Amino acid sequence: QTALTYCVVLPLLYLCALLLSVTSVGAAANKQAERNCSLTPPYLPSTAVNTSLQLQQLREKMQSLRISAYIIPGTDAHLSEYIASRDARLAFITGFTGSAGTAVVTQSKAVLWTDSRYWVQAERQMDCNWELEKDASISSVAEWLMSELPPGSPVSFDPFLFSLETYQNYASYLESSSLHLEPKAVNLVDVVWGDRPPLSSESIFRLPDRVISMIFFLILIVHLFVCSLPVSLCGAIYLCKYKESEKLHLLCSLPRYLSLGLFNLRGNDIPYNPFFYSYTLLTLNEIWLFVHTERVTKDVEEYLTAHCSDPLCVQLKPYDSVLRDLTTYIGQPGVKVWIGTEYTNYALYEIIPQEKLITSTYSPVLTSKAVKDQTEEQVLRDAHVRDAVAVIQLLMWLEKAVPQGNETELSAAEYVNKLLVSFPVFLCCSPSVETNRRLTVDEMYLVDSGGQYLDGTTDITRTVHWGTPTPMQKEAFTRVLMGNIEISRTVFPSGTRGVNIEMLGRRALWEVGLNYGHGTGHGVGNYFGVHEWPVGFQTNNIPFRAGMFTSIEPGYYKENDFGIRIEDIAVTVPAQTKYGNNYLTFDTVSLVPYDRKLIDIALLSSEQLQWLNNYYMTIRQLVGPELVKQGLHEENDWMLKNTDPFPEFGSSASICSSSLTLIALAVTLFHSVD
């Protein structure tokens, strides 16, 4: 499996896409691309990173502090999924650049834990200083620590990089072994990271009024809260004035338009994510914004009215003073602390006295911003129309160019640059001279792309084949598509949890003994994070309400052969039912056709074919005018050809397995009566 990544910055667009080609290669070829530590000397591919020096320096520091084991998560102080290069401590110490993992270093061993998405990548990037544990659970890490360390050994970590839940899970697992969890305020990896990348110097900016519908001053009905995420994803700790006469009630109300992100400010501290490092303290009488103040422009200061002391004025505070200033504030009488446990780091939690603590799984800011208002919904839909144009351009070019046999991963990346030559462009790509390979028609390609627009964030995956797919590839693709359609067309009561309908995305695969090992969907923001919690189909996601945007992305992956994923973004909308009210369904806002040669319409039910044809009609109605407007007539013809309606009459011979079961049962009963 190889990857082509491109990212483009336009005046109104920040586009980052990932093209994955899953090739049919033998085990021997794969083995050569991965390390082999059993040989003498060990075999290391050119992609492996020598980590001997940083491990030696870290161990020396651990020894001076009498630390037996040091835990290194793959996140930052705001528990972000995607992190800046200066926070890539896991990559620095291990060489592994995947987005999920945990490392543990002792004086004699170094181990990485990660999930199945990254096992091959880890074997290609790590040297033989490291062992790989094919598990991502905290229980697995804890069991390893208990087996390696004697009772009473100190296990250290950076409290800013642990969520409250993570700390509690480790503490619970390690309690029986008497291992001691000891937070260290100074990150030890930072200490030995001599050339750690600097903080971004780019200025913080505000969103234009046309893409927002409320101004942040309206949130002052909230009495006091603290956020541990970047301000554009604000929501972790809320400190609310407590009314002694109402022991169980907080005078703290968080309206839904906080989904705009408190101040409607954005930054560029994390690649492909418009965030900046910050915390916020909001009281009835004052607002404190903890931020790197040198990056706040005069215009933003004026917008925040930062040079006054009225209740609506935002006081700028140094980012690094957050613990000191919050400790002082929490020490006042009459303050209760409300924690959203999912996104509160342990460093903030441990300064809060237990008698002042109130908890909930998610902060009200997270749950309120999960529901988009009318303006947010419309601009997010508009962003997906423009994004579809870009993806169609890419797919059409690849379809024409790859069969000629001259394109490689690097030349494809160069094409992206040429495609956007009329705009100020920044291009970056992951293919290198060592890993670059030729693109061919004999394999399936998975294109996972997304854009950061000022009015919305997009995420779409299409799987294509430029030659003749095998019957297995075609069936697997069709069954993945069936799962996507079944979730998209289902009707369910408002308040239903995604986990209760997630199996619809897997049913067609399960019927033939296939499955996939990742989640089925995640929330999406308005120029926020591409993975925006707490919306989705997992057990810890909140119930669906109208106005929530989520991805729907079933898949199937055959190791060392091919991979399939079909990902669309959809919004929950009211459903018209014969009798009931307050029902929802999904309206798909991703607008790119699926690869026709991979669809076996004989497997689709009449309802699925009807949904597919209606979806294609929507693409024609919404994307067609935009293609014509931009003068992309060839791309418009390509779109029309690929959205040609399928013959629905042919689907009468195709009945889902559950229907076949009912028919077989009826026939059996009929013969029994005879």
C-alpha cells in the first residue's frame, strides 16, 4: 500500500487529500518493505528512522529523575486528533508517523502500541530499537507495564497529554500492581528534542460575517467556563458560579450557537486544521483568552475589544499562564467546576478540588455545536458543491492519464499543482524518490480527500478501478455501497444513537462473511475539525438530532490485495412519515458519483437503485451548474456520463437476503399446506 498526499492552500480553500493505492503484491515484496529484526545484521528499509540517540538521551533523563517507565501518547495539550509538528513527540521518539499510537520507554525496552490501520506503516518506519504491540488499548499497555516493572515502580507521563479518562483507566489497571503514576509537568521528550519545530508565527484571524449567524457576545448568559481545546473547538472545563440555595443547579446555560466557536476566530497551528492554541475563561464580569498574544493582530484586538475592562471585553493572557491563573480563580469561594470528561486534560483536572467538581461526558459546547444552525448548514452544503468540482477534476484526469502508463505518484502530485496554477498554491506531497511508484490500471485506488473552506469542512472517499475489476472486487465494492445506501436511506426516531443503526452499514458484507475494522462515521465541522466529536456511530457518540453532519463510510480491505471505502458526508433532516412525527433521515451532501464499473446492479434492491438514481439526479442538479459556471465543460460531460440513471426495472430480480428468506419461508409453508 502506497500513498499520495497533496494539500493546497487557496484564497478560500485549504485542500488536503490522500490517494491510497492498494496493490496486488506478494508477501515477499511486502516483506522487503518492512524491517526484519531477526536477521544479523537486522534488515531495515530506507523508510526506517534511527532512534538510538533520542532514546539514549531520554533514558538518561529518566534515570536522573528515577523514572522506571515513561508513557508518550500521540496527542497534544488539547487532546487533538491531528497535531502540529512541534507536538509530534511520538513520531520523534519512535520514527512512526501514524495518527494513533502510544509509546512506552523503560531503561531496557521501547514499545509502540497502535491499531491495525498502522501495523504495516510501523514496521516500515521503526528501527529495531522498538517492539510493536498490535493493540491500541490502555489495558494492553497497562498489562505490559505490570509484567515488566517490579511493584512500586514509578510510571511517569505529561499530564497535559492525558485526558481525565485516560488517567483514570491507567490508574485503575495499575492499582493492583502498586505501580505509581507520577505526572511530570515538564515533558521529557521536549527536553531531549533539540531541534523541536517552533510555534507557528501566522496570525490569528476572524471568520467573515457571511459564514456565521451569531456573534460571540450572546454567550454571556454563561456565567463562567474554561476550555481545554483550541478556541475554535472550545469545550472542556466550565467553571460556573454556584448558587448555594440551589445545590444541584448551575447558573450556567450554553446556547446552541456556541457551535460557531466562541469568538469565531481561527488560526493555522495544526496542518489542515484551522485551530490555534488557546484556553478561555468566561465569567459574568470578564473574559480571559489565554493565547500567544504576539500572534493577535490589531484588527483582532479591536474585534475582541481587548483594551477595556467591561464585561464584553476580552482580556488577553499569556498562553502559558493558564494553570497559575486558573488555580487562583478556582480558589475563590462559591465556584463550582463542570468538567466534560472526554476532552479535559489531566493537568487542568488535578488543580480542581473534588468538592468543587461536577462532571458530564461531553461539555455543553461540544454537544451544542454538533447541531448546525440554518446558516451553518447552508454554507456547509455550498462548500460540498465546490469540493465536488475539485474531486471530479482529479478523478477525470486520473481516469484519462493512468491508462497511458506514464504516471507515477509524484507526477500525479505535480498535476495537482498545475491544475491550480492560476491560484497562489502551496503543494506538499508524501511520495519520495524511494517510495514513488507507477500508477497502473491493474489495481484499485482509494481516494480519501477533504477540503478546509472558510464556510465548511469536507471529507469524501471514492474507490476507483481504471481497468477490469475482478468479480470479487466488484462484489465487495457493491456490498460496501449497499451499506452506505442503507444507512443513508434509513428513517429513525430523533434521539436515536448512531451505534443502533451502524450495523446497517455492515449487513450486506456480513451476509457473505466480510467486514471492516474501523468506525462507520464521524462528525464534521464548519471550517473546524474534519473529525468533529461527539457525532457519529460509536458507542460514546451522542444521539442524532436534526442538523447534525456525519460521515457514512463503510469499507472492506483484503490484505495485500485491495481496499475499498465509500465515504459521504450527510446531514440529519426531518423525515416525512405516514403516521409519526419527529423522525429523521440522512441527506447526502457529498456530490461525486461512484465508479460505475465497480457496481453490480444485480445485487441492489429496487429501493437501493431508486436511492442511487435520486442521488445522481441531485449531483446533476447541484454540481452541473457549478461545472458549467467554471467553464469545465469536459468535466461536466464526465459527470453526466457517470450519473446516467441505472435501469431500475432490472432490480426486480435482485432481492435482499432478508426478503429471500421470507419468500423461502412462504414457499415452504405453501407446500406444507398442500
